[in-house]
Amino acid sequence: MAVMTDVSTTSAALRSPASPQAVATVKEVNAEKLRFIEEMTSNVDAVQERVLAEILGRNTETEYLTKCGLAGATDRATFRAKVPMATYEDLQPYIRRIADGDRSPILSGHPVSEFLTSSGTSAGERKLMPTIEDELNRRQLLYSLQMPVMNLYVPGLDKGKVLHFLFVKSETRTPGGLTARPVLTSYYKSDHFKNRPFDAYNNYTSPTATILCADAFQSMYAQMVCGLCQRIDVLRVGAVFASGLLRAIRFFQLNWEQLAADIEGGALTPQVTDPSVREAVAGILLPDPELAELIRAECSKGDWAGIITRIWPNTKYLDVIVTGAMAQYIPTLKYYSGGLPMACTMYASSECYFGINLRPMCDPSEVSYTIMPNMGYFEFLPVDAAASGGDASQLVDLAGVEAGREYELVITTYAGLNRYRVGDVLRVTGFHNAAPQFQFVRRKNVLLSIESDKTDEAELQRAVERASALLRPHGATVVEYTSQAYTKSIPGHYVIYWELLANGPAAGAGAAVDKTLDRCCLEMEEALNTVYRQSRVADGSIGPLEIRVVRSGTFEELMDYAISRGASINQYKVPRCVTFPPIIELLDSRVVSSHFSPALPHWTPAGSEECSA
Ligand code: AMP
């Protein structure tokens, strides 16, 4: 049994979708992929053992494994005895050297082809994950398993199209000349994606040129026009994460008049200037006054409930991740889609792609991902052990996890991460064959998240400290604070509740203080990490930060409320983030003034911040 079975769809027959031969081949390919899943999930431990041997075999000469004293061993027992668990901070000196141009085999025996910029940060900067050329094949393989599974639940998806909003983001170079970019940007720009054979199950309404356009507005506009023109063909609507799909809906709300005008005349707005995008759209955008009229009729009502199915009437489900931090968007997506099912198909990261959902049409609250044992070597640190630091001796194998227990995910990858703590907490919900299935519980230490940003408690604390210093000249200080990720509007934004203490008779009031509080919002944004600032500046996917000043005594009321619900008075700590509706209501009912960031914080794609390890 080959660990990395090649089940890619390169058959020439697939290039001509209509032929009976192609239909037969698609069926065969689907069956082959389902067999592959059965094989992988039935032989979890054997596959894992082989994957580890393969990884250690190819990385045996690396500086890192040599230092661990592996001495060429590729067996589990030696690996367990010699290799410690590692965090990003442990690996950073090695990663920095690779970024600076050291081409010796430091972490990986295969050349590092580029860096993937994670949305996880370290000291405010994106983590840089080294990757190698053949990881693309593994990612491609995992993608190729999704639709054969989906086809078991929703047949006929090969008879239409998918409106999937996909985007590339900016990329930079490390001082040593390696490209650094997000994993999806890397994938969309790869030959695997650009030169993919026709796939009836992944027939996008968006031409590749519109996806590859780096200008966020032009890309979104062009993808929206193409999606509208092919609205009857669309069988599923999606984006990678829920926040991305909501951004697309917001874009539609803001731009429907121009979109309708373009469709009426069959001519693309001059706002889209990219020649390759214009050329790609030209074949799809033809004059269609009827469609323009329909868009105007649906959008001018000002009622956006069910807009997705009103515009794309054949949509069977939303293809969008709503697990983890994205669960906060489920009610809004239900509103816009009239309650369509939401399919969370995949669980992946910059470090490694992990697995797929074998029951993609289940309710979001029941989503479990099955980790594919061929993707990397997976170990699990029980959360109780993780809470007290945790050491490698407590790690459990993929085949050894227990149903009902929670674990932190620890991975060893082909690209050279060894026993690396990803930071995700997963709960075992059951098994498919011998393969455990995991519910995504949470990302460790994430307090606030609107999109891919992840702000932890320490970052928020630092931001509050930095901003509150601006109040000192006004004789005011922040005595307590908490926060919420506000997602009722699109884009969502951070709301920080402040209770102030005025130190003098005239302190803490007046227009000057109001202005300063606005500046405090911006100062907090400046203090937040690069992913937050990029989302604010380049993507517009997070709105201006808001400070809501609450009246004196509010946080005491908060404590009284918690105690009335059973909290211990001795152990009570102010929650630094609130999600429970009655608490939010209490806070909001005590707001005396509210302030928004008046400008965008600083962020640049280039420069050292993106490239430094
Ligand atoms: P990045 O490396 O920036 O792509 O982020 C990867 C992280 O996103 C993972 O480690 C998870 O915390 C989160 N993530 C990815 N896929 C899912 C999913 N299906 N459900 C919940 N969280 C996810």
C-alpha cells in the first residue's frame, strides 16, 4: 500500500465533460477516492508508522534531527525517546536562518520552496512556516477527496457550477529570497490550480484570472459579475471561511447598482482595470437587461433575508467553514441564505493539511473532521497534561486517542516540523473505521477573532495599556475593561468596553476627552498584531475598533451578576472577552459614550514585519 497514492484526475477524458467516456471516468475516479479514504482510515496506525519512517528517512541528515540525536533512526521508539515537543518560538532561530538564505538542510532534507505565512502570530508577526514542493501534492490530494464524499450526500453537483469567492493575498520575499505568502495564495498560484484539468464537480463561475487578481476590489467585483451572469447554473455558493462569504454579500449590497448596470449593457465598469480580468470576464458578461432588472428588483427592496437563494435559486448548500471561531457567523448566514445547509468540508493549516469531514451535510454543531493519516505524523497531548505545560512522554498516537477526550494537536511534517504544537484543541467524537474523528473545540489562547485574526489576552492587555496612556493628560485612567467580537454588522469589529476613573473634578469629560478616546481606538489598533492590521487595511474585512465607555460601577455589577450565577467571590476574575448575551446586554445598557477608530492603522505588505521569522 503506497502512502501517497496518486489519485489525481489527469485523464484526458476529463477535459471533455460531455462525453460518456468522461462521465464513466468521473465515476471511476470518485470510487477510487472513496476506496482510498477507506484504506487510509482502516489502516491508521500502519500508515502513520510508515509516514513517520518516510519523514524521518528524508530528514535524517537535517541539523535539527541530528541535534536530537536520532542518528539515522526512523522508528517510532527512537523518535519518541529523542525528539522533544516544540513551539514556534523554539523553532524560530532555525526558521530565521532559512529565511535569511541558509540553504543547508536545517529542518528539511528537501529544499524549502517557500514560506507559508500563518494567521497565527508570534510577537505580533505572522509565523513563517517552511514548506517543500511536494506538500502541494498532498494538499491537492486532500482537496480531491472532498467532492467524492459530497457526491454521496448531494448528487448532481457535476451538473452545474460553484460560486466560490477565492482570493489571493499579497506576498513578500524573505531576506534570503524565498517567497512568503498565505497557503491558499500559494495553492491558487500553483500549476496544480492554474492548469487543473476540467473537473465537473469543481466548475467555478470565477475564471482563474479573477481569482489571481491581487486587487481585492477588482477580484471581488469580477467574481460577483461572473457569479451573477451564471446564476442559474450555480449549485453551491461559498468561500473558505464564513467571514469571506459575508464579505461577498456585503460587497453585493454596496455594489448591486453598478453590477446591474454592467449586466444591462454587457460592459464591465472601468473600475476594473486589470486586462487579464477584463478579458476573462468579457466571455461571460453579455448584455442581459432581464437579469439586471431582477437584481434591481431584489436589491432595491432593502430586504436582504434569503438574498442568496433569491439571486441563485438553485443553490443546494453553502460551502463554507463555520466551525471554530467562524461559528459566530452561523445566524447571519442563515438569514442571508434562508436557512440553507452549511457544509464544512476541510480542516487544514499552513503547517499541514489535516483532514476532511466525512458527513459534510451534518449540522455545524456536529461537524467532525477525520484526519487523513497520510498527510503527516499526528500526536495528541491530553488537554489536562497541556494545562500543566505538558511533555512529550504524554503524547498519544492518532490511533490511540480516546472518544470523548480533548487533546492538543502536535504534528510532524514532511517539511520538517517535528512534534510541533499547532495550538488547536480537538475533541474525539467517534471513529470512521479505525480513524478517530475530531470536533474542533478551540484555538488555544484566542480571545478575539473576526476573520483570520487571532488576538490573545496578552495582546489585548498591551493594546489597552498603550491606548489608555493617552488619557493620562486628561486625568483619567482605565480601571476595568472587557471586549467582544461584534459580528452583527459586516465587516465585524472589536468592541472594547472601558470603565474610566476620573482623577480630578473636571477630568474625564468634554470634547477633548472624546477626541482622545477616538485616538485611543486607533492606538489600540496600532498595537494589535499584523494579521489584524492587514485585515483592517488591505482586506477591509475588519471594521474600525470601537471603545464603549461604561458608567462607573458597571464592572462591579458584572461581578454581582456572575456571583448570582454561582461564581466564587474569591476566584472571580473579570472576563477579558464576553459572549454571553445577558452580560453583553448589561454592558450595553450602561454605555455612556461610544468611539470609533478614526483612521486605518499602519500596515504594509512589504518590509520586515512580514518577512521576519
Ligand atoms: P492558517 O495556518 O492561518 O491557515 O490557520 C490554520 C488554523 O485555522 C488552524 O490551525 C485552525 O485553528 C483554523 N482552522 C482551519 N480549518 C478549520 C476548520 N475547518 N474549523 C475550525 N478552524 C479551522
